[in-house]
Amino acid sequence: MVTVSINSNGYNGHILLEPNLSLSWKINTRIFLVISIITLFIGLHFYRLGGWLVLPFSGLELLLISTAVYLFFRHNNHCEVITFTDNKVVIERGKDSPEKSWEYPRHWSKIYIEEHGLYDIPKVSIRSHGKEMEMGSFLGYNDKRLLIKTLKDLTREFQSYDWEK
């Protein structure tokens, strides 16, 4: 998911990049609660019929499901924030707060687009002074196209900005 916040001057702003998660954490916990209740009723039914061994395996199943959902959500719940200022481009990555940050001088930075990346999804990179970094590697095709359009508009506005104001 690409969220764009550009200032009125057209050359400064933020781009927030997030993976497209199908369900939020709240919905995931509700689904897990429903699965847990159903599993508990099934386990209790078999326990009443004399199949007491079903209960420990039901508990193990719930433990595995909850661990898998937690690990998946934790791994995919991150974002990138690309900030354009007058003099620099700052890229921050992290889960709840910026964990890593890269800074590039805006005047010397170039945006490179490789049209046929993995699964024909374009690859977008920023380069400056021998350093290169891919942006939005987790984005899908449509989100990557929106990112490319936004970056082109931002850099076009930046190049045509009247610096004599």
C-alpha cells in the first residue's frame, strides 16, 4: 500500500510504503478465537465419547496455528517511509518505529527503475555516491506502479522548482 503526502509546493513530502496485509491483527485474533471455540467443542465432544486423547492434540493444533499467525503478522508488519526535503532523501524502515535509516543527498541522487524484476514487478532503487538501495521490495505490481508515478512526479517538480524565490 502506498500513501502519499506531498506538501503544497510539490517537491517536499512523504511516501509511506506498507505491505498489503489481507487482515488486521484484530481480525486475525477474532478468527483465531472462533477456531479455538470450535476446536474446544469438538474436543469436548470426543472427550465425552471416551476419546480423551483428542484434547491434547487440539491444544497442540491451536498452539501451532497461533504461533504461525503471530510469526507471519510480525514478519510482514513493517513499513518504509521515504521523505523528500530540499536537500536530502531519507528512507526509514521499521516495524513500530524507524529501526534503520538511510540518507541520500537529493541533488546527487538518482531513481532507477528496472522494468522486469522478480515476477515482472518493477524494481525501484535509489543511487548516490556508489550506494544503492531498493525501495518497496514488498510491494505488488499496482502499488509499485503508483510508487514509480509518484517518484517521477516528485522529481519532475523538484527539477522544475524555481529556486530563486
